[in-house]
Amino acid sequence: MAQNNVQQELQNQFTDVVSRLKSKQLFQSDWDIASFAIFFIFIGMVLLLVVLVIIRCCCCCCCDEKPKHHKVGIDNMAMEP
């Protein structure tokens, strides 16, 4: 009984998608368009962050030289004996 219900639900969703494709109207409202845009912006930001992490890791692995730290500031001669 439950399998028939799931099968009927999947068939209904499939026919809904096919009818939307035939009518060339994929989005029913402005909210559909907004949610679609927000979803792809989120996916784009995640991919951008992954690319930046990969670039950072590659740059750290290639550059084995550590930068030399030079002294910043002035010497306090009053503290010297």
C-alpha cells in the first residue's frame, strides 16, 4: 500500500515537471525565482571558498621559504646596562 502511494507521488511529480517543461514556465511565482537565485548564489560562494582554500594550500606547499622577520620599532637604550 505504501509503495503504491510513493509510486503515485513520484509519478505526479514527474508529470508536473514535464508539464512545466512543455509550457516553458519553470517558475510559478517570484518566490520560486528568488529561491533559485539564492540557492545558486550560495553554491557559487561555497565553490569560490573551496577554490580559495585550494589556492592557499597550493601556495603554502610550494613556498618552503619562511619570510625573515625583521625587528620592528626602536631599541630602548635606557634598559641596557
